[in-house]
Amino acid sequence: MDKLKKILLVKTFVIILLLCIFVAAAIPRYVNLQRNKEASECQRNQVLVETALALAYAESLAVNRTEFPKQLTASMFEDGVIPTCPHSHLPITFDTTTGTAFCPSSIPSHNRTY
């Protein structure tokens, strides 16, 4: 009986050790997935801002003006909410001369490539 307890104890220890190894390997992958999700969401929000700016620019062309709006307003977006960076929750910023949007947090992985 004593030998059986030792075998069960060793098996239990091995199983716990294997689970710890799997968890240790999974946590960095989960964190990386979260970062990628955040970067993708920020890039998507930049596209939303650029689309709204392009529409506003087209409307200004209709009245013989060639300028982008100086600031974003909630009415420019279908859901009435100005898109933000999911990391800092700051509104997406843009260049008023080109209409190019970028991440307000200056996180390199959030930047879009053109």
C-alpha cells in the first residue's frame, strides 16, 4: 500500500509539473494575442476616422472648399462615438492637411503602413 501511495504521489507531481509548463507557455501567447487585437482595433479605428474625414472633405468640395475638418465630431460617425485607441482610450488624431489618421498613443505596432 505504501508503494502505491508513492506511485500516485509521483504521478500527481508529474501531472502538476506538466500543467505548469503548459500554462507557462500559454501565458505569453495570450498576452501577444491581446496586443495584436489592440493594435488591429486601433488601426481599424484609424480607417474609420480617415473614411469620415474623406466624406467631410467631399462635402467641403461641394461648396468649393478644399479642406479637411479641424476636429472630429460625434456626428461624423454612424454610432455617434469618436473612435479611440483601445490602449489609452484617447481619440484617434489626424493630420488636418492630409486627412491621415494615426494612433494618439504613439505605439509603433498601432501605426498603419501605407
